[in-house]
Amino acid sequence: MSKKRIHSSLPITAAQQALLADIPNISLVGLMGSGKSTVGRILASTLKRPYFDSDEEIVSRTGASVPTIFEIEGEAGFREREAKVIRELSEKQQVIISTGGGAVLREDNRAALKAGGLVVYLSTTPERLLMRTRYDRNRPLLQNPDPLGTLKKMHEFRHPIYSQMADIIVTTGSGQVAQVAMHIIEAISKKIVKEQAFAQSAGVES
């Protein structure tokens, strides 16, 4: 079970901490290399919540690396394992979840993540993703002569899926991951305040 947290947390206000205390799960989606794992750990440390990485869960349970699972079972076998992990993690309460880039390809995964809480899409260009992943040998789908072309095809196909299911979209660039995490916290805070104001106004009108 992956509950590892990094030591650094964000200096959020007491008001923000109180506002975010009761929100459900926060699940991060996006292409490989978009920063989901690092941002997820910062959010977990800041909000004092357990953190889970779906890929790390699969590795922990099987005792094999992701490339090894792909080699032995193929992508279809890996996706079956991934779906089981996503379902179980989504049923937990008030946790931070980082998902694999292809987790959203299955409708049941999308439904589980949405049912579990808020979904945040970390959106990044294929070119920047290549810079982050070009030396990483744990990305079996990129082990080919044209990894940028692969990333572009993935982005073209998956971007609409990520965007449609996300409650919040954060575009990541050259900034620090801590800034990305802070953007997420600010966006969730604004969403909660807006929903509370709407609920109050609806109550007054009725």
C-alpha cells in the first residue's frame, strides 16, 4: 500500500484548511509525466491525508515492475489489474489518488473516480511531457523510435476524455510542482465557496 508522503507541504491558511477538511477524495488524472505523483504527495502532505498511487499499488501487489507486467501480460492484463486497484482506491474516504495515464480509457474507472470525489486533470503539452519522460525506462508505451509521436497521439485521443471527466483542469508548464498543487487547492476552495453560495441563495429563494 502506497501511503508515502513527502515532507514539504504548502502554507495554506487555517480558513483554507477548514474549508477543505470535509471534501471527498481528490483524484489526479493526466498523461504520463504530467506530475500527478509529485503533486499528489504535496496535496496529501498539505491536507494531512493518505496518498495512493495506482501504479505503485499494482507494483506492490504483484512484486513486478510496470514494464515487466506489460511484457508478461500485455497492456490488456495490466489494465485489468489497474481497474481493480482504481475501484478499491476510489472506495476509500478522503484520500489523494494519482492514476496512471491510461486509467481513464475504461468507463468503469472514470465512473469510480467520479463517484469517489473530485477529479483534477493536469494538462501538459506532449513536448513538455517528452522532456520529463525521455530518460524514464519505466514507461513501456514510450519505448519506441518515436516517443513524441506516441505522446501526441495519446494527447489527441485522451485530452477530451480527461477534460470531460475533470471537475478542475490545471495547465502545468515550467513552474514548480508546489505552484501546481497550490493552484489545485485554490481552485477547489473557490469551487466549494461558489457551491455554498449557490446553495444558500437557492435556500433563500425557496
